[in-house]
Amino acid sequence: MPTLVLRHWEGVALLAVERHRGGERRYGAAYMRRVAMILMGMEARLGLRELSQMLASLARCHIRT
């Protein structure tokens, strides 16, 4: 996955990344699950707005993303 894509998704609030001291990004299991869900949504031809709504709905239902 190109980092440019990940940065874009962070910029539109689809992803949130933890940072270490010095601003270094830290990618955990939850981040990778969310990337996988975004990719599946894109494969299903969902747009960024629909993906954002889907992920928000899952979070409200306490489903791990």
C-alpha cells in the first residue's frame, strides 16, 4: 500500500494513526484491520463518504474496526 494513500485516508479521517515520540507513525493491529475494511469497501465500490459512514456505524455498534 503506497504511503501516499494511507496519508490521504488519514487526511480525510478514515484512519487515525498513533505516533511515537518524534512524530514517527505506529501501525497496530486495529489500524491494519481498518485498512483491510477500507480496501474491502473500495472493492465493493463504496466512496469515501460511504466508507466513513460505514466505519462510524460499526464503531457506534462497538464492532472492532
